[in-house]
Amino acid sequence: MQTEIYYSPEELQKIQRTEKQALVVLLELCEKLKLNPFLIGGSALGAVRHQGFIPWDDDIDVGLLRRDYEIFMRQAEKLLPAGYTLQTPENGAKNPYCYVKLRVDGTRFVEYCNHRNRVMHQGVYIDVFPFDEVPDDEQENLRQFQKAQKLCRLYTVRQSADVSRPPQSTKEKAVAALRRVCHWLVRAFVPRQVLLNRLNRTFTAWNGTGQQALACLNFPKRKCEYVRREDLYPFETAVFEGLRVSIPRNYDAYLTTHYGDYRKLPPPEEQLGHRPYEVEI
């Protein structure tokens, strides 16, 4: 059975401090570029429930509407202070992520699926995700989501030869071996840029059509990162580790869609952060 490895309190505190400083950098960049970032997922939940990180959490997730996201991808790198790197699908042939990460130089936060990838920057990061219009019609919404997920999985397989955690059982080792075979086959026959172009066309297919909701289709659970326009705007101001940040206006509706009863804490045995394969801060 897989043995979980958890953070020491000191490790988690260092990671959270490092990510908070990266968030300061990101917010300053967005202010210079006149963009409107908002916290999503566990970061939005942390701001509402804890006024900062969920105590056992080790990441920060930020959303940008597609227009702002494209500007951020094109222009933020030129304005970055020393000590930070913008990692995008466009600037790294080895990058397995089809969204943006703001990485902290001089650190290591290596997930098992990337541990052989010594070319790619693998520092502590903030995730930056695009939000696009999604169909109001349920069947169209499902079709778009399913297509996006197939392409996301194919892109990940193409870019990374390994599974998400060290295989332990015979079955897991067989799955890991099959994954490596699939990786080399897809890599040989499917150009990276072709996949990226198809992903972007799928993500943005409904933009400008007047739909009532926005979503990030990078997430594998349908309507996980999903919010109606009327629940997103105008943003609500919240506090995250002493910083003033934006979250969806009707955060109750957004977080309930995402988590259900989000104000209820998980049981103590689940209040643990899962350490990646390698960490250096």
C-alpha cells in the first residue's frame, strides 16, 4: 500500500510564506497590466473561511478571464522581478501543463510525474487559470467539457511519461509501463502545438456568445470551477494572509457549487498536506 508522506510544520510554513510573496508579485503585475485576478478553489475557500491559507494547504490558485489571461501570458514575463519565472504552455517544450504557473526561482517542488524532467523549471508556484464562457445548454456544456478533458489528458500523456505517484503494486507498475508506451507513441505522432491549438479552440469556442456562466475547463470535475456571471461580478474583496484580494461576489454560491458544505471542516485525519516527490525551499 502507498505510504503517504506529509509535510513537517516547518516545511509547510516555508512553502506558504514563499507562495504568499509570489502572490504579492502576481497582484502587482496584474495592477501594472490593469488586469483583474481573483482567487479560486481552495484559495477562495481559505480567504472566506480562514482569511488565508487553509491551514494544511500548499498552493494558491488564481483565475483570470480569457482576455486578461492572454495579456498576462504575453506581457507579464517582461515585468517580472528577479527571482521569478513565468511558465506557460508556449515557452517550454517540456512543460506538461496547459495553463500558466508563476514559479519561484531557487526552489524545488517536484511532483513525481515530472521528476525525470530536469529541463523544466520545477520551483514552488502559483497556478493561473483561464475562465471562458461555457454553454448554458446542458448537453452542449457536457460535450464541450468531455472534449476538453480528452484533449487535456492527451496533452498530459504526451508531455509526461510518468504517472502521478510511485507505483507500488504489480497493477500500478503495469499501468506505469503502459503510460510510458502511450507517452512515446503520442509524442511521436502528435505535434505539441497541434494539441495546444485544439485545446485553446475548445476552451474558447463559446466566448462572445452571451452565455450566462464562465468556467475553467482544465479541471477534471465538471462544473468544479464554474460560476455564473451574476455571481462573479462585481468582485467581493477579501483578506488572504493580510493581503486584499478579489473573490467571486456571491462566494457562497460559487463555493457551494465547488465544495458543497464548504464551512464544515474535514475530519482531523484529512487535515494534512500531501508532500510532493521533492521539496527544497
